[in-house]
Amino acid sequence: MFDFEKLDVYQKAKQFNKEIYSFLRNSKTIDSVSKNQLRRASLSIMLNIAEGSSIFSEPDRRNFFVISRGSAFECAAVFDFLKEETILTEEEFQQFYAKAEELFRMLFKMIQNLSNN
């Protein structure tokens, strides 16, 4: 098992990604650009957590977590757009948004811890 697989934030990011992929597979109304962007951003959260956890330099590790957090913000923006376009229901929006918010709060704590060293 790799170290990143032991991280709660990674496991939550993986679950978030799976839920987004499932939503995208079942949605017929999302345009290809939004679908692709959401797919890439949600995967980026996981991948940057994984890659960042392998880095020895704290400033470099912090940078990967910052990128991962930015991808969570990107997902939130896509959800906001899809809600405005009535592609996401209010309930779906709230569920996805809450999970993105949890991820970026967890990542913020990780970034803060690396910044304080």
C-alpha cells in the first residue's frame, strides 16, 4: 500500500471522483466541455494528493496540495454553472458542493501544516 492511500483526504477524494464519474455517466444533458472539465478537475484532486505525498521537500509537497485544492474549487465552480443551467438539481448541487467543501477544508489544513514548519 502506498502512503497516500492511507490518507483520509485521498480516500474522500477518490469517493468524490467516483460519485462524479457516476453522475457524468448517467447524465445526458451535460455538454462535452463541462463533462470533460469536471472529470479532469475531480481526478486532479486525487492525483495531486498522491503525487504530493511522495515529495520529500515540504514546499514542493505543499504546492501539490495547493493545486489539488484549486481543483476542488474548480469542481465547485462547474457545479455552480451546472446548477444555473438547471442541469444539476438543488439537491445534487448541495451534495456535490458539500463534498468539495470538505475536501478543500482538509487540504487547507494540510497546506497550513506544511506552511508552519
